[in-house]
Amino acid sequence: MKKHTSLTVKLGYAGTNLMVFLFSLSALFPIVWMLYTSLKTNKEFSLSTMSIPSSPTLVNYVNAFNIGNIGSAIFSSVLNTIITVPLIIICSFVIGYFFSRIEFKGKKIMMLLFLAGMMIPIHALLVPLFVQFKWMGMLDNRFTLILPYIAFNVPVAIFLFDSFIKGISKEIEEAAYMDGSSFDYTMFRVIFPICLPIMSTVAILSILGTWNEFSFALVLNKSSELFTLPIWLTFFSGQHTTDYTGKIAGLVITSLPIIVMYLFFSKKIMTGMTAGAVKG
Amino acid sequence: MSNSRLFKLRAGPAFRYLVPIFSVYAFTVLLPLLISMYYSIHNEGSTKFVGLQNYIALAKDNDFWFALKNNVIITIFAVIGQVGIAFVIASFFMTKLLKLEGFHRLVIFLPVVLAPVVTGYLWSLIYNYRMGVLNWLLNLFHIDPVLWLDNPNYVLYSVSVPLVWQYIGLYFIIFLAGMQNISKEVLEASEIDGATWFKKTVYVILPLLKNVMNVALILCITGTLKIFDHIYVMTGGGPGRSSMVMAQYAYNNAFTMSRLSYGSTISIGMLILCAIIVLAMSRWIGGEAEK
Amino acid sequence: MFMTIRKMQMLLIVLLIVSIGLVGCGKSSSTGNGNGNGEKSADKITLTIGHFDIDDNGAIFRDALEKFRKEHPEVNLVEEAIPHDPYRVKMTTLGASGNLPDLFVANGSMLLDYIPKGYVGSYNEALNQDAEWKNGFLPNSFDEFTTDGQIYGVPTAMFSVHVIYYNKELFEKAGIASFPQTWEEFTAAIGKLKDSGLTPIAMGNKSNVPVGSVLFGTLADRYTGTDWFKAMKEGTAKFTDPEFVNALKALQELSKIGAFNPDINSIDGDQARTLYFNKQAAMMVDGAWAVTNISRDAPEDIESATGMAILPSVPGGKGDPMSVAGGSGWSLAFNAKLTGAKKDAAISLIKSVSGQEYGRVKIEHNGQPPVKVKEYDQSKLSPLAVDYFKLMSDKKFSPIYDIQLAPALVEVIYKGIQDLLIGGVTPEDLAKKIQTVRDTQK
């Protein structure tokens, strides 16, 4: 009887391992596929979308540098991301801290208003925001996209921080206050470091949100030197034609920095997690 | 007792942090939302006040309710698929039974990194009738190819899969971060008691993760109810209206049909419905966790 | 890794300063390059032009703009060029708030949206002052852009959106001697092609525009005739009229007998063209622009085997079987806010991309200019382009639905057609639904 259970359990573990492994493979597949498909010609691609390139060529990458203005697109995307992401992290951490730790009047309403930000389809705000920015003279500027990118990424991040900080014992702060720590010091030097595990998640999400954003970048800026990478990517399609493999090479160019950054961050996530565990 | 004094809002921090950040948010999100509401109670071109006429039209609009139904179906898939699978995988990580932990942890998150447009584009190739991987696999078993994205009977399921697939990694990471916060002693204690994986997960981990679970569900539901990019790229809501979702319907009205005020009405309608669903769910799950 | 508190506070302050600063510096620069009057620098006129001619096919247009820059050093021409799909989104957004560029490419449908709002200027005065320019255009080329006698757009091309490209060799192999001349022959031919294992007609209708635009527009005209369309626009004819319903029925019939590739609604035009190029499909229905695609991308044997035809006549149809949906479609329009020197510069720019010289360059690149080109080098044309002009020489243009109708109506018809193709709606119900939307447009 006992032996029988352990066998099913063993089978169960093997099965779970296999399922998780298959899922991981499927997660890896698109990136591998993009990489090798970008080395094909359009002709070869139209014959089979899945086959390995018979004679790999870099022609798509060479062409990509002649499409639109890739240099300024990379610069714009990188600049937007570098400016907004730290601001998103700090703003959402602060609000998340207030929400999880401090009781004040209007907190419920404020939370609801931030929650609303997660529920609005961004296209609903495209025209209003354009009108508003036009009126304020904020259109077509190097920094035009900063405010929308912060504001649209903050709600999700706030809720992540909020839930994470709720899980941290209040005794830590109480002890800090006993030692004479100020409010600012407690928030930034005591609690902020503990939030590292969730911070990495927030960082990655904000990077993605900023890096991949399309609609605002399209509408709020019109000068070609302010175009970001997602706008640049559309230049592979004309009204009636699309350069498929060229576009895939473009996708590799735009996705690779993020993937590399994730691989970098993933280490931080793990160290952060152990840090979090130790503190517990 | 001293807690309540320590954790009370004081003027200094409020003015230093709360007010400026909230003003930026209000200016960039709430004000446009108000303008959008203004559009929705005016006629096209905003020349005349029409009251709730657009909302009445929306309530009678079959296509909108059909899109909502699709949204709800996709959301149910997403909750079970994304949050459910992610939680199960994350709980495996708390046991010592999974092989290649490092590899999984690294790779499961990768799809999240892809832009939604890339995911949609990629899956439309996977679903391709003639050259897609899926029909190629079916062919190996001598099964007739399937029109994954053309058949109105299952296009909705076809478009849900990539969505679920892409974001499992996100919830996985969120759960993992939350689980690392559970003290080792509690887990070890339960192991000494001889709890199985299932018991440990349901009776020990899950109650401790109530907050995280609540946030994950809110993220998942709000994200899926306003889902747009994936479907826009794969089917555009088609064929016909088979895979139409609310955000796509609002987009079509505002940007393809030049009906901005009706498009705004749909978006506000979405916001209201979404708020009702989320608040109801939040109350149902998080009762005492909210305090 | 961890910043000090002071640094954090600094960042927050910077955030505020940046947002306030934006308002300030944004304002000062907007007078310089915005849609305003640009009086600031009197000697240099700044003109903005919105267009989507960014790919190979648009090289002629871009060259013409470059040439204009050289000839008019006093004008600072700023291009706002993005691909077609995002261009449409952007123009709707700009249009919703009345902030269009000085000059922009617009189709008839977009103009129908802008004209009542007073965003676009009339060309009547400019055209009347320059008879040579005005008379150079082909007949009816202003139709799509005229409302109440005012012309709001100058066409940039004039072509048929409906051509059936067919592979003569595959037709012969299937036992079809020549392209069918009647509807029965056409459906019989489709049956024969299907029996020989081919996809009869390859189309990619993912964006739901192609079938509606390049196939249904012409098919509908065969049944309804152009007079019905005019009456419908005036409100005296309805979509529920039997003529129109019959056209919908005929389209659904084609789908039922398996005329199209089964994945028609999930692939795009490029993928459909690939089917034709790989000899998997015997026909493809596409616009005149495909002449360029075939000449450039098709394997040589496909290009030489390709013949061109149009839809045959239909039983009981009221339309002229020698007509195809077509016309000038896209135009250049100018912002109603333009005045004085700025407007003059805009008009002269428009002349440079619509006159004789531009027409000659365009036709020699296998394009279809909206002007009567007096002299051009025929040897520069691809054989298919020559065939195209031969095919069109005795044809008349009938209305293009997506150009002549308001955007909301177009979306309902075209999306409905997609539904019709998968059998999701009956022709009668679809007709009713379209008419309901038509009724809301006064």
C-alpha cells in the first residue's frame, strides 16, 4: 500500500517536472525562432516559416539600418526608459508605502483612482491627452512622453509595492522609530531595501511598459528624430506590403536589449529573494 | 497603541510625497479621463450636449455586450491559466522536487519580456493554416489541419492561449517573491508535521499569500478586461466579430470609424463594468485582508 | 545600489521641474513650428506635410518633395511621414482635435470626416486660376473629393482597385480556355480549378478591407449599378434593396463554393500573394498596385503567365459590366488655417506633385497618375503595366466604397463582409444592419 503511493507520487513528480520543462521550452522557443528567422530571406521565409535557414544571411540587419532612423529611435527609447523607470519605482514605492502603512482620510478614494488607471484602455485617453498637451504646448518635445509613461506605469507598481509591504512586519519600523529614525529614513533606508524582490519585478514591468509603448509615442510626437523603436518597427510595412524577415530582424534589435537587461536583472531578483528570506 | 501614532499621516511627508506624485498622476490620467467623459456626453464633433444618449445607445448595442461576453470568457481563462498555473509552478519551487530550478526561473519569465505585439505576431504564425507549427504537428498524427484563427467556433480560445502563455511568468515571479517572504520556520514546521506538497500549499502558503493573491487577481482581471494588442495583431476582432473584445471595439469606433464620442462612451462603460467586477471580487476574496 | 534619501528627494523634485519646464519650453517652441501662422521668421516659410509614402513605392513622391525643396529654398518643408496604418490612427487623433498638418494625404472617406468640421481648405480658387493645371487631370478625378461643388483634395493617383490577376497556364491545365465572360462560366471555372487541387482565388482579408474594397465594390456595382449608389448616398435608395442584397448573396455564394483560400480572414495580402506566386492559387483579386508587386517580386514564369481580367457580368445585374471600382482615392488636402504666402507655397507644392512632369515620372515607374500624360517613354513600363493600361482603356470607374462612404459605414460593411464569408450572418440581416448605421448618419 505504502509502496504504491510512493510510486504514484514519484510519477506525479516526474510528470510535473516534464510539464514545467515543456512550458519552459515553449517560453524559450520564440526568442530562438526570432533569432534564426531573422537570418533568412523573405523568399525562404515564405516557403516555410519554421525551418532553419539554409544559408544564413545578415542582409536583414544590414537593411534594418537603412530603414527609418534607427540611431535616433534607439536613443529616444533608451533615454525615455532611463528617465522614467527610476521615477516610476520611487513614486510607486512611496505611494505604495503610504497605502500600506499609513491611515489617512481619502485613502480609499485615492486607491480607487489609482485602480481606475489600471482599468482604462489607454486608447481612451489618447485624444484627450493630445488635446491637453497641445493646449499646454507640451507636444513634440524630447520629454513629452515622460509624464504619460510615469503616470501609466505607476498604478500597477503601486499595487505590487502595497501588497508586498503589507507582508513586512510592522515591528521593523517600530524598532527603527525607537532608535530615533525619522520618517524619511525609515521609509527609504529601512523599508525600501527590504522591497528589493518586488522592486525588480516593478523595474522590469516599467522597462517593458516604457520600451514597448506605441500609441502615445505615435501621437504625441511628430518629429522623426523623436520616434521611438516601436514606431521605427512599423516602417517595415507599407500600405500593401510587409518586409517580414526585415521586420523580424527589427524585432530582434528591439527585443534584445530588454532580454539582456532581464538576464542581468534576474540575478538581482535571486539575490534580492534570498535577502528577503533572510530578513524574514 | 503607539502604532497608530507612528503610522498616522503627518503634513510634512504628505506634502513632500503624496501631493506631488498624485498631482502628476491626476494631470496625466484623471484629467484626460474627465475629458473623455466630456466627449461621451456630447455628439460627434463635440458641438452639442446630448446627455446620456450615447450611454443608452451603448446599453442597447448588441456588439458591445457580445464583446463583453468575449472579455469575460478570456478573463476566466486568464485567471485560471495565468494566476492558477503560475501559483502551482511557484509552489513547486518551494519544494525541493523540481529539477533545473535555475533554468526554469530564468526562462519562464522570458515571454513577459516580449512586446504584446510580438507575441501576437508570433502566435499568428504558429496558428497559420498552411505553415504553422500546430497544423504541422496535427499532420504528424494524420489529423486534418485546423483553421485556428478563421473558425468562429474556436477563434476565441485560440486568441486566449497566447495571452495566458505570455503572462504566466509575471505571476510566477510575483508569487515567488511573496513566498520568499514566508518565514522558513513556518515552512519547516509544516514539513516536520509531514505535510504533503498539496497540504502545505493549500493550508500554509495560500493563507499567507492572501495579499499577493489579491493583487495578482486584480492585475490579471484588469489587464485582461482591457486586453487589446494581442487580439489586434492576431485577428483584429475577426473574423466578423467572433473574437471582438471591448477595447478593440472602442478602438474601432474611435479610430477606424471616427466616432470619438461613442468610442469614449465604450471606454467609460468598460471602466465602470471593470470596476464593478474588480471591487466585487476584491470584497469576496480580500474581506479581512483589507482590514 | 541604494540611493540616499536626498537623492530620492532630488529625483522627485526633478520630476516636478521637468513637468513644469515642459509646459514652459514647449510653449515657446510651439509658435515656431506649430500649425500657427509662423510669422516669426518672415523670410522662411515652414510647411508641414503628413504622408505615408515611406517605402519603395513612395520614392517618386519623396523625390518630388526633394526637388521642390531645391527649387524653393524659401520654404522649410517638414515631413511627418509614417507608414499607412499608424498614419490613419494619427490622422484620426489629430482630426478629432483639429490639429492637422499644413498639407496631408487624405482619401475621400477621411475628407468626408474633416469637411463638415471645417478643417480642410477648398481648391476651387486655385484651380480656376490655373486652367492648364486643372484641365490636365483625367475626367472625374475630383469626384471623390468634392462636396457641394467645392473641391477639397487634389488627386495623387487614379487607378482601379479591382483587377483579377490569373495564371493562364493553370487555367489551361484545369481545362479553361479563356477567362470566363459570364457569372455561370466564372463559377464553373472556380469549380474546375478547385477540382484540379488549386485554390481558385487567393485573398488575404485579415484587415477586413481587401474583400470589401477590391472584390465586393465591383461585384456590388454589377448588381446595383452606379445610379443606385448615388441614390443611396442621397438617401433615396437603401442597403436593404434587393440589388444590394443580391450582391451580398453572390459573395456568400462564392465563399460557399470554396472560391477562396480557407484561411482568407487570417492572412494578409502579402501571404495571399505568396499563394499565387507559389502556383497554389490560380487567381488573386487585388488593386492596380499589385502590378508593381508582381513585376518586382513574382518569379519570372508567374509574371509571364499572368493575365488580367475583371469580374464578368452577373445575371439580372443593373450595372455596367465594363466598370470596375476605382478612381482617384487618395489626394493631397490642405489645412483650412493656411493663408497668404503659406497657402501659396502649399499650392505650388501640390502642383509639383500632381502636374504633367510628376505624372510622367509616375507612369514610367509603372504608376497610375491622375493626369493625362502627353508624352512618356513607353519602353520603361513593365509588360504587366502595359497590359493594365490596355485593360483599363475601355473601362469605366464605379465607386470605391471605402473612399466614398463615411468611415463608420465602411467599417460596418467590411466587417460584415468578413462575417458573411464565414457564414456568421445572412445577407438579409447584414443589409439591415448596414442600413441601421446609414440611418444614423442623417
